[in-house]
Amino acid sequence: MACQVDSPSAESGSSKPGLSQAYVHVYTGGGKGKTTAALGLALRAIGHGLRVFVVQFLRGAHEAGELVMAQRLAPRLEIRPMGREAAVDPEAPDPVDVKWAADGLALAANAMRKGLFDVVILDDVNLAVRYGLVHVEQVLELLDLRPAGVELVLTGRDAHPELVAAADLVTEMTQIKHYHDMGVAPRDGIER
């Protein structure tokens, strides 16, 4: 199977891998697996010598497994949680949450502008839009900013129809059955 990486490994420092074709993904729906799918894509990309930048909206810097792994995979993987430890009130978001989300979009734009990353993941940006922390127009502007060789992934429930229309690939996770409905709390290593 041929990989779509254009140049030799960046480990030598002489050239940076890049994607000859890059697309916009949306992972949405009520089922489990949106962040997991995006992180799986990140792991695969890193395995091919690509660099990945993840902005996690609505999340504080708690010890999620992916943050621990990012430390081990640096500089190939960088994850930036952009939120407080407190839950966001979707009906009346705190101005602090709006600021975190705006800063997260700015980080993603800056990462794309600098050209240091091949894959940029905006984890739970769909919820940030739904909660009014960022406007759909701001995310669409980010899509327009995306350099040709950068794969962009947007995750989160309730993807805005305009983001779905703008994406090249849309996957909807559908929950059929979930052990959380039986009272099982999120587990380290599986849900976080």
C-alpha cells in the first residue's frame, strides 16, 4: 500500500513530510468514538512521519491518556487543552469559556499558518459552535485559511450543517448501546 507522504522522514531535518492531498473531516453524532477516531488518525499520521496538532475545546488540562501520550510522542504530537475543568453551561456560557474557545481557534490558525503540522484536529469544536462559544463563520474562515497540504479534522456532537457541507468526509457516530447508561463512569485509558 502506498502512503501519500511526499518526502523522506523529517527526522533528518532536511525535509518535512507532507500530504500531497489533504481534506477536511467531520466526526459527529451522539455515539462514542469521535475523539477516539481523530486520535487514531493522529497515531497513524505520526507513524508515517507526519506532525499533528490537536486543540481540545471545552477541556481542562486533566490527566487524560492522550495528554500523557503526547508528551511521549513530542514533537510529532502536540495537544493543547483549551478549557476549564468546570463544565460549560450550554444555555449561558461563561465569558471565560468563550475566551478559551477563541484562543483555541487562534492557536489552530497559527499552527496552520506556520506550516509546522500536517494534520490539525479541532476536538469538540462542533460543541463549541453549538454552545455559542465560537461562531460557525469563524470555523469556516479557518477552513478557508487551511493550507493545501494540511488535513483538518473537526469533532464533536451536533456538527453545524454548514460545517458538514464544507467537509470532504463526514462520519456520524450512532450510539446503539452504551455501558454509561448502566451507570458505568468514564474510565482512565478508555474514555479519558
